[in-house]
Amino acid sequence: MEIKLFYREEGSGEPLILLHGNGEDSTYFDEQTAYFKKSYCVIALDTRGHGKSARGTANFCIRQFAEDLHDFMEEKKIKKANILGFSDGANIALIFAMRYPEYVKKLILNGANLKGDGVKPTVQIPIIVGYRIASLFARVSSRAAANAEMLGLMVHDPNIEPSELKKVKVRTLVIAGTKDMIKEEHTRQIYENLSDAELVLIEGNHFVAKRNPEAFNKAVEIFLKEKDGKEKKDV
């Protein structure tokens, strides 16, 4: 493994891995860690180049982050885990589940998107403009280069075709805010192209896990505790 990912581990039992969003770190999931550590071994990671995890020299992209997660699980001898990802973390989780389904027990995708056009224009256009400006100054400013690299994740990644979602064979919860920055039709497209999924919309915006944790945690808990063989449903 090229780098060591920083992580916080609390609780015991079945592993529940938490993957934060762009520009954040594992503390985003403080409410989920406190709630789920009573029943699970909660492992909140800092993605490569985020929080206390080193940037390293490998490509800075969603697919590399998925490989980092694979290496982490191998190193920690975690054979199978429930994985909850938020925003870019959900995109990492999605790529990971496509590549390594045998490592995933259940998958929770909070605020995922397949491409940049899945984000509402009022949010995505400023990101694209910011990325282009930062890219112009990247050669003369290390700060601009780092900013361009981070914004580039939201411009170029994860670049997944809806048809590719058929590769996901694990039970999946697609969860988003009612006022999410991800278009609702895009969230539904993800749900509809997964073979074994459930859709839940929680009152709030993109950051429902932090801002409406009671409702979010309850929905996730119900999903994690449900028995196998549930029918696909839309809530």
C-alpha cells in the first residue's frame, strides 16, 4: 500500500466503514459514529489527500480511492463490511462495490452521482468555473494546484454509465435529501438501475447525515437490520 489511510475506529461487531465527501474528513460522520458504535465496529476513514491521510503520488481520482479502500481492508484483514459513503464517498463506495462485490455486505449511497450533470446547475456551474480558474494558476501556485485537483473530482468523476450499475450485486440503500444538490431524477436513476435497492428521501439538503442525523441514522439502521430477500422499494 502506497500510503496509510488515517482512520477512527469505535465500537465492536460487524464492520461499518464510513467514507466522507469531497474536501472533508472522517469527523463529518461524528453523529453516525456515536450512534452506530453501539452495534457495529465503526471505521471512519480519511480519504487520500483529505484530513490526516497523505496525498501520496498515485492518481487523485475516485477509482484510486476505491483501490485505497481495497488495500486498507486487505491490510486490516476485513473480509466483508457494510459501507456507507457520502457524496464523493458514495461514489468511491459505488466503484468499490462494482470492482470488489465480495468485500461488501450492504451498501449505503448517500448523495451519490454518476456524472457531473447529475448535480444541479446552480451548484455544478460554479464548481466548473472554480476548477478552470484554479487550473490556470496551478503551474505557479501549489495552493491553486491542490484546489484544482480537489475540484476536478467533481468535474471529471466518477463518470459511470447507468448500465454499469448492474455490476453491483449487493443490497443497496440509495438515500438523499429532499432538497439535495443532486437532482432527484438522477438519484432515482441510480436507484432504478441497481438490481437490489431501496430508495429513501430524508427531509433536508445534501448534508442530511449531519443536519438531520436522527432521521438519517434511523433509515440506515432499519436497512442494515433488515433480513435478506427484501423486495425493491421506493420510499
